[in-house]
Amino acid sequence: MPTPRLALLALCALLLTAAAPTAAVAETPLRQLIDTHVQAAWKKENVTPAPRADDATFLRRVHLDLVGTIPTADEARQFLADADSQKRAKLITRLLDDPRFAAHQATLWDLTLFGRHPANPDATRKRDRFKQWLTDKFARNEPYDRLVRDLLLAEQEGSELFYVQFNQRPEDLTEAFSKIFLGTQLQCARCHDHPYTDLLQKDFYGMAGFFVRLVVLDQGSSGSGDKQLKQYKIGEKGSGDVLFAGNMKDVKPGKKGEPVKPKFLAGPPLDEPVLPASFKDPEIKTGLKALPKPPFSRKEKLAEWATAPTNPFFAKAAANRLWGQFLGRGIVHPVDNLGADNKPSLPALLDALTEQFIAHHFDLKWFIGELVNSETYQLASTGAAADALPRHFERARIRPLSAEELMTVLRVATAWDSAQKSDSVGTDYFLRYFGEPVNGQGDFQGSLSEHLFLNHSSNVRAFLSRKKGNLADTLNTATDPWEQKVDRMFLSILTRPPSTAEREKFIAYLQSDPKKENLIEEALWVLVNLAEFRFNH
């Protein structure tokens, strides 16, 4: 007969075993949490949501958001004909595993970290190594905290350029770091105590103290011709502090200020050992290729603090930024301003997103997969909401394609890569005319020059002109009925079949002249110049 103690242990084991399946069942998928919180807000605010997006709309949207381009006509036809109720979830899984996912996310984050007009463009204009470093990270699904830590340490080949653009400008680097990775805007506190929050000037300079010892070391160039790239290493001195002179309007000429020790934002000062009285940094001179590792690294302590799950800013800023990337606006908007004076529209949802992101070890693919599998993401873009970015997420965002997306979409839509062996389509022109279509607030900033470029540029016409193997050539040589040819045009360019009226008008036009080659090119030109092509839908 078991003793009372053994009987008690056996009972505990039984209870734990019985509770385990219940706990697993009780774990609510993040996609479901998203929809629950958003739908509760609709009810509270008396908002009528848009219906679910049709398959063609979803297909184009999710391709653009995950891999930066549209599906081919054959891929679109196959998806639209598929009767599987799980086809959307299966497509998301395939796209997350597609190599183009990593490349597209790298492009988006490259723009986040550098913008269209990076600081120190002479040093950072060519960023092939950095983009490859990012692509490799996303391809391996590197956890977000580890990716950012490696970026801040800047010890891996290709990772150093983020620091290079802010060479000898620790204050500018502080602003960029805080906005991108902490979702906090510190620029007001650079000159004076913030008038609307509890941020002080010393908070700003305390953060700048983590960057003041960084040194950019020129390693020369590699490659030749147009492929020549500058190389750098990031060194760190063992001494040196930021000087704080007080409110900028009160600073007297020649006043250098007092040294400020590093302090974590909304946290304690850095616990830093005192340097030996005899310590001296090596002289920084031209041609220096390396610095010895300092006795104490502020850079390492910053990377450790910044990416810790306990950091009050990091995971929340990332979850909010990712939400904004796929839903159009942040739960806190703009996404880089999580200050006390800018409240979240759905605070409980933002907390849930943050907690789940941490619990899943900052798994980017998992997090993005949950976002795009939600019914909220898969809403139609039509509806009563007049705002460009509805506050309650009652319809999907409508956004212009980026310059990079336009180039890639034109290639896919016209089967350009099947017909062209070299890239001769003026990438610089696309970046010039489509590089800055948005202002960060959801407002489209189109221009007359952009419209004229689409209408008249030989760079656009090159995609539409007949070349062996491309879309124009296929349409000219195929013996299919005109109905099928028109369907292929629409599926190729707009990722949807034409309406009955559209099909009839296009067929009538294409049969209006025996010389069909020019008519086919003109018909493709019309589709490419539709707003429906320029935007997601």
C-alpha cells in the first residue's frame, strides 16, 4: 500500500498529465487573437467592415507583400481554379519558404535602415554586401533579436554599413537607432527637454554615449569597374564620452559641456568599470585597419540591452512595425513614435502581439504568417471608410507599388526574363520616378512626371514590345481564341480575369486591324497604365 506522500505525488502527476492537453488546446492562435481584438473594436465603434477579399485580390496582395511581385498568369489561373478551402494558408506557407521572400524583406529593411537618401551617400550608395547580409539573415529565418544584435555589433561581413552612414555623428545615430529599434523619437530631446513627455536632454545624450566611441575604419575597395565596393570595419575605442552643454538656446560659444555617461533609455546608467589611469587609446590615423578590442565594450552592452525580451521598447516596436508593414498603419501610428503622447488604437492587441512575438523567440516567419493568415489582413480594400489608412482596420489598405516592386512586377507580367538575357531597362529611372511615392503617413504622393514616365518612357515600352518568348510574342504567335488571349493579358498584368464587358471591348479592339502586333502592344500598354496596376488591390 503506498504511503500518503507517494499517493500525493501520484495524484499531482495525474493532475499535471491531465492538464497538459488542456493547456495546449487553450493556446489561442495569434491570427485568432488578432481577429477577436479587431472585431471587438468594430463593435465598440459601430464600424461596418469590408467583406473578405476575393481570391484574385488576395492572391495579388499576398504575393506583393511577401515576395515583392505578382504571380504569373499560369499561377493565377491555377490558384483561382483551386477549390481547396485551405488554399490561402497553403499559399502563404509556400511564399514564406520562397527565396524571394528573403530578398524582398531585405529590400524593405534596407530602405528602413538607410532610406532613399542615406546619410553619407558616398560611403553607402552601393550596399550589395549589406543587402546580401540581410538576405541571408531572412533566408535562415534568423530570429529578429539575433539579427538586430548582429547589426549592432557590426562584426559580420556586410553588417557594418548601418554605422558607416553615421560616421563621427553619434547624435544622428542615436536618433536613427531609437526610432527604428525602440519606436521612440528622441530628436526633440537633442536640443531641450521634451515639452510633452518625460524625456530629458540627458536621456538623449545618455543613449548617444553608447555610440560615441565607435570608429569607422576604411579597408579600401574590392572589385572593379561598376562592381567596385568600399569596405569598412567598425572599431571601438576604450575611452571617450559625449559632452552635454545644456539647452541649445542657452549654449555659449566655445562651451564644450560636461561628459555624460551612457544610460539606457528609461533605465539605469551603464555599470562601467573605471579605466586604469595609464590607459590610452591607439592613435586613429589614415590607413589604420583595426583597433584592439576595448577593455569594456559599450557596443556589446547596448546590443545586449536593446534586444533583451525584458526591454520595454524593443519587442513592442518590432511587433508594431511589422503590423504596420502588412496592415498599412501601425497600432501606434506612425510606427516609430511609441511615445506616451501617441496612444495605440488597440492597446490590448499590441500587448498580445508583443507577448506572442517574445514567446515565439522573435520568429519573423511565424509572426508574419500569423498576420497574413488573419481575416483582418484578408479583408477587401473597398468599403465606407474614407481614410487612406482606416484607424480600425475595417478594410485593407490600398498602397502604391514601390519602385523595386514595379520593376519586378513588369518583369513577371510581361515574361521579360524569358525573352531578355541582360538587364537593360534603366533601373535608375524607375528609382527616380517611383522611389518616393509615400510620405510615411499613408498618403500617396504621385506626380505628373511619374504619370508621363509610365505613358511615354521607352523603359516601360521595352517590357511591352515583342521579343522572343515574352508576353507580347506569346500572344502574337498563339493560336488560342481571342477570348483566351485577353484572359491571359488580364491574368498576367492585373492578376484577375476580365469582366464580360472588358473582354468584349478588348476583343473588338484586337480584331479591328489585321496587323495585330501593334494592337497587342497597345492593349498591354493600356493595362500597365491603369491605376489598378500601379496599386495593390
